[in-house]
Amino acid sequence: MNRFKRMVSLAALSAVVFGCKSSDYVEFSKKVYQAMGNCKVVEKSEKVLDFSVKDERILFVGSVNGQTDTVQFDTGVSAPIVQFVTPKNAGKRKFYDYPVTTVEAGTSMIGIEEIDLGFPFYDLHSYSLFYLLENSNDCENLNNIDRYALVGSGSLLQYGNILRMNFSDGKMELLGQDYTIDTNEYRLVEGYFFQGIPFVKITIDGREYECIFDTGNQAGILLKDTERIANVKDSDYAFEGSYGLAASGTTQSQKFLMAPEEKVVMSGMDCKNFVLYVENVSFDNVGLGFIKNFDWVLDTYNQKIYAKSRNLEYKCPVVEAQYRTTIDDGNIVIINRLMNNNTKFSVGDIIDTVDGEAVNEENICDIQEKLATTADWSKMKISVR
């Protein structure tokens, strides 16, 4: 799956947390953040946590309510731990021995439960969010946002922690509050923390953007900039439709632009990255595709952020797929299309048959996968309504 396909699905978290249903989520996230003042933290002697980057996610092994599990580190979430559930499994799923009883299929509700979360450096007795996805793709998919429990900034970036996150060796280290940053190695980045969530400032073509530092976004950079959308460069890809998935379904239909190799400057350090410019998003966002170009020190104690460039070679993504679909209420629906005189299918079309095979409950996932992995749909016979 190429990087653009991951961007338009956004790991969906940026769209979920800050998209169509953002107000509910943010309010509950604030409630959990405020309650965390009563959390019990038991420190341990070991200070290093190994992590890996897989499917453009930061993954590590943690202990949740005594159960060992692979979880995803997501700095774009202020709560200590979040679990998304779908209408299909909401009534029967248990979350590390806690029954998910505070959600009902077909609604968008959030439940809060106490949880024990363990790391090599401390145990955290805290609260957890359960967020119900109203319209979810129940097909097995690497981009499904209920694939892993999400460990947010409320776990590793609270209590005055100083966290060093090195992509170079795949290690996160909790540093003491007396730790001194080697400014010959790391550069101070213009940014700040809000409720434990980091924000950094970047510049592209002389224009400054203030972005949430979101390891839960699997892709590059997401920016609201209608002026840039109106000035399409030869190397850009222009789309119409929804750029991602949200808790309430797909994000608002709009025009958006993918710039595959923008020069991004952050506090004097520059690198090439791909940027998705959209007409509407709650927060500008730098995702893992940008973040992993650097090693970081996130210092919540002194409220400072430091970075060191890894000087990685940039590989420009190639956009092949002209359409993207999602599954909504048992149908395969086209949610965006490349605007290159490509008028055979429209955003919102429901796909009925592919190569003579009618879409049904048994084959819907296989057909959607076939559509996603075939760049040129003219090679298939597709009927829509």
C-alpha cells in the first residue's frame, strides 16, 4: 500500500479525533485529562522502552490490567489509553477484562473506566476512553483504527516527564528532570505543549503553520490552506471528495491537494515531505511520515521540544489509484477521485458489480481490496448507482 493511500485514510485518527465529531471527543478527553490529577503512579527502576515502526505506527508491548499486549503510541490523544469499538462488536467486546457496557451500537457515546497501564518505568492507575465508531469498515484492514489500543500522551508525557524518542535505535527513554540536553546534538524546536500534547511550528514556502505533533497520523503533514489548493503545481495531485474517515463516517467532501515533495523547515532544519492541503480541518497536523525524520526529546517538565535530524533520503510517493472507496452501511462507496479529467465515476457512487460479480455481505471485503489494489479501473467492468 503506497503512502498516499495511508494519507487519505489518515490512520483515520486525525480525522476521528479532530474531524466531524471532534467536539464530543475533545470534551471527554479534557475530562479524562482533568481526572488524571488523581492518578496513582508507581515508578520503576528501568527507564528504556523498545518500540518499532510497523504499518506507519509506533508500536510497543505494554501491560494493560495485567495483560501483555501490543499497543500504539499516539501523541495526538491526551487520554492515557483509548479503545475504539465498532457497532459490530460493541455489545460483546471486553476491554482488558472490562466489559464495554457504556456504548450502544448505532450511537456515538464515550465511556470512562479505571485502568492499570504498565510500562518498564512506571505503572499508571488511570482512566480510559471507549469511543464508538458509528460507521466502521469491519473488513480486516491495516488502517482500521480499532486494530490496537491507543496509548496517548496522557501516559508518557505527563507528570513532568522528559521523554527521549529515538527512531534511530527504536528506543524511548524516560529521563530525569535534571537531565541536560546536549544542544550541540539536539536543536530547540519552536513549539509548546497543551494538555500534554506537543505542538510544533513548521514553515513551507515562507508560510508558517502551527501543528499538532501526532504519531497517530500514519502519513506526512495535513494542513488547512485554501490558497495553496488554488495554486496547483505541476507535481501536485488534485482530488475531490473526502480525504479521510471520521467517527461519524467520512470527513466532509471537499477539494484537496497532495503535494508529494514540499520543502518543510522546522527551526532551521529542513527536509522534503508530502503534504495534504485541505479546505477544512480542526488542527494542522504533522504525522509520523514527518516525525520519523528526526529523533526527539519531549520535555514536559521545562515545556520544551528538541529534535535532531536523521538526514534520511526522501522517497517521493507516486499516486496511482484514481479512486478511493469505503464501506458504508453494507455498500462500497466512492469517497474521493483524482481530478484529471477522470469523469467516469463520481464521488458518492455506490458500486454494484465488479467484473460481473455483485457486491454482497460475503464478498464485500474482497471486492473492496481488489478495487484498492487496482490503480486503473478501466481494466475492470464496474457498474454503479
